[in-house]
Amino acid sequence: MLLIIFSINIVYVSFFTVRMILTLKGYRYIAAVVSMVEVVIYVVGLGLVLDNLNEIQNLIAYAVGYGCGVIIGTKIEEKLALGYVTVNVITADVDKQMTSQLRQKGYGVTDWVSHGLNGDRTSMQILTPRKYELALYEEIKQLDPKAFIISYEPKMIHGGFWVKTVRKGRLFKNGEKKSET
């Protein structure tokens, strides 16, 4: 009974976590389907605990399963990597070689000259699918280990040639980045 309650709650909370993230990212209809499954699992799990409220170990299994479900749900979301990330980079590379190299790799880069405490800098704004986020960070660090990097998730994206390219699936082939040639 304990293992069943524990397992049900892991599944329920994982669904709950994924549903919340789907909702926040605008996947309303998928989130609605996930929520239907989620509520059935929730009612079954809670029913098992409420039917045996005099056994404290059931309540503990429910609570521990809940905590584990949060962790597993966030891991699932990390693997799904839905949406996009905007990365702002400031580098001392005023010759813009880094900008060119990132564009050759397929990233959409908007750059401008900026002024820092120690002189001119190149600032860049890069939009990439979240599934390529870590690869982008590594690429930036290889090109300039001292680059200043800030990232955030954009709430709305409209226009631009790069977004159209990504949505049509032409930016990266089969999950791999295009070659530099």
C-alpha cells in the first residue's frame, strides 16, 4: 500500500509540474489533456490515503511521493526543453569575429557596439531554442572565456527572419547544428 501511494503521488505531481509548465509556455490544449489524466491519478491517490487516515505511514508516503514528483517533473521539463531562450552577451571582441562565428553556427545574432568600464565592447542578443541553450553557452565560452552572459526566456516572439527559419525547422538538422561550411 505504501509503495502504491508513493508511486501514485510521484506520477501525479510529475504530471502537475509538466502541466503547469505547458500552461505557462502557451501549450493550453496539451496542458488540458495532461490535467485530465492528472486529476484521475490525484483522486485515486488521495482516496487511498483518506481511506486509511489512521495509518500515518500512508500520509508520509504521500508527502515523500509529492516531493519526489516535483523533482521528477522538473527533470522531465528540462528534457522537453520547450520554448526559446534569449541570451545577452557582452564581449571585448570589438572586431565582431565572435558574432560572425555564432552566425555561421546557425544562431540568430543581433549585435551592437557598447561601452564598458574598460573601453568598447560588442553586445549581442541571441535567440535560440532551449534545447540548444547549453551548447550555445559552451560555444560562447570557447570563443571568449571572459564573456559576460545573461539569459532569460522571452514571453513573446514576433517577426524576424530567424524565428521563421526555426519554426520551419531549417536552422538545425536532425537535432544537430549545421556545419560551418
